[in-house]
Amino acid sequence: MHKLFRILFLSLFCFSTAFSQEEETKKTDKETDSLKTTLRNNGVIMQDSLLKKKKVHNPLAPSKAAFYSAVMPGLGQIYNKRYWKLPIVYGVIGGSIYAYTWNNDQYQRFRTAFKRRQAGFTDDEFFDINGDNAPTDPPDLDQLDLENQQERFQRDRDLWLVISIAMYALNIVDANVDAHLKQFSIDDDLGFDFEPYFNLNPVTNDPNYGMALTIKF
């Protein structure tokens, strides 16, 4: 009789212990879920290095952007998805080329007139600009004027040629640097941050809460 009572008592004790541990586990799981929900609602992000995906950068992207801009100005900006830069690129390069072309045309006009004047001809467009000079009147622009204007437009033409080349090179540099900056990491992983942590005491099985200072490089 005592033996049977002891068996029943031990069985009841084991069942109670198991039931208590199960209840404690459920309680702990509920507290953990409640903590995660609270942290999520308060805007705190639980970081998991195994699940968090890092953005993969393409090391060849800057070279590709520079190559595309070298082939065709503005194409590297399109590759970088900086579409708002296209009007600037085409405006600057196009304006420089237009200024070079206009100064070159003016230079050729005065050069042609100067060479014909040296050859003894008086039929150039600058001899009688308005067409109202008498046969004995001097030319509106003499050889010295033609030479000065020729040299002036030559200097301006050469200057705009240098500017055009510089703008073309700047277009390549901009595409390359922009592609580099797009891959520069500015996320929240840099620097240091305070993060909440949660674990269970291995002895008492009680939940422990706290804050951890994480320093990342």
C-alpha cells in the first residue's frame, strides 16, 4: 500500500514538474514575442546577421560608367541612372562645341579676306561692308584690321577647343566618380549603436533584458 502510494506520488510530482516547465516555457515564449512586438512597434530593428542581406556592389561599375561616357557623352550618366544630368552634360559640351565652331567660321572668313587682300584683290566682304563706298574710298577694314580679327578669333577658337575637350573629360570623370559614390556605404551598420538584447538564465530559466553597445567598422 505504501509502495503504491509512493509510485502515485512520484508520478504526480513528475507530471507537475513537467507541466510547470511547459508553462514556464510558454510564458517565456510569450514574453519573448511580446518583447519583439514592443521593440518593433517602437521602431527598434532586431538585427540578425544570418538573415540580413548585404547589398552586393559591382566593382566594375565605375569603369563601365566611364567607358560609356567616353563612347558617348551622357551615356555613363544614364548607366548611373542620373537622368537629370543629361541636360547639363549636353548643354555644356554642346555649347562648347558650338562656340568653337562659330569662332572657327569667323576665323576662316577673316583669314580668307586677309589672304585675298595680300594678293591684291579688293572683292572680299570686308572691303566695302555696307556697299556704299566710292571707288576711291579706303576699305572699311584694312589688312591690319583683318589680321587682328583673324588672330582674335583664332585665340577664341583654340580656347573653346580646350574647353570642349575639358568638358568631355569632365563628363567621363563625373560618371566614374558618381558610380563610386553610389557604392559608398552610408547605412546604419557604420559607427556604433545601442541594441536591446534578450536571453534566458541557464540556471533559473528566467528572462534577462538589457542594452548592448555595438561598435562596427
